[in-house]
Amino acid sequence: MLSTELADLKTYMTDNPGAVVEDVARERKITPRAVIEALPPSMVRIGGGEHFAAAMQDIAAWGEVTLIVHTDDAIFEFTGAVPAGEIGRGYFNLMQPKGLHGHLRHERCAAVAFVERPFMGKASAFVAFVNVDGGIMFKVFVGRDETRALRADQLVRFRQLADWIAAAPAA
């Protein structure tokens, strides 16, 4: 990306921090990772993808969250607890027979991004698992309470995890 394009993107994301990451990426023909990295530094922290399993294990203890998979063709949302998982046979396996379960290609995770920004007039916080191609594998959003505010207990966990992963040395 040219320095003028990057400067323009950073200005756009500063002026529009709640823009849908995937939409901005598609419109500008860049990766979602580039969009996340263009957010104001106060809104994003990024750590290495080698922390995928640790991040998922921590998130499994948060309680009800919303997990979103956003593709060109659909936006899948799951609200509930993310199950604990384990690595086996080349995948991070979500160990639950019903609800959210499956097999995640954890070795393709290049970064774990923690984004805290306004979205549609409300505070928002999510963990984005970013793949080696700069795409977003999926996002896990901090849950909301009965007043639609971010759950304070989860926000504390989110920030603690961000502090640890963003500060951890790269493997």
C-alpha cells in the first residue's frame, strides 16, 4: 500500500472508527488486517497468532459472547458460551457435542487483534483472529448485559487478555 493510501485509510478510520472492517477492506481492495491496523492506536492492540489456543481457552471462561464469521456471502452469528478446546490432528477442536463446535485451523492464525471502538452508537469490544492472508477467521465480541451495555466482567477479561497477548514476545 502506498504511503498516501495508508494515510488516507488512517484518516478514514479515525473519522469512521465504527466502519465495518470487512466492508472497508472490500471497497479499498486491502486486507481486513490492514483496516484494523489503521484504527487509532488507542482502539487496537495486536499480538501474535501463536497465542490462538491460549486466547480461545481464556474466552471459553467468559460466559455468553457473540462469535461472528463474516464472509462475502453471509454473516454467521452465534451467541452463547464458547466451548473449551484442545489441539489435535492439526486443528483446535471445540470440545462440545451441541451448540458451537468444530475444528479450527489454528496454525493459520497470524495475529490476535483486540479492538475496542464505538459501533452503531455503542461501545464495542471484540477479539479478531487474523489469518496468514490478512483475513479475519472470526471475531468474538464481549457480551452485553440487560441494558445492552458491555458486560463489565468480560471487558476486564478482554483487557487483561489484550495486555498479556499484545505484550508477549513473538515466538
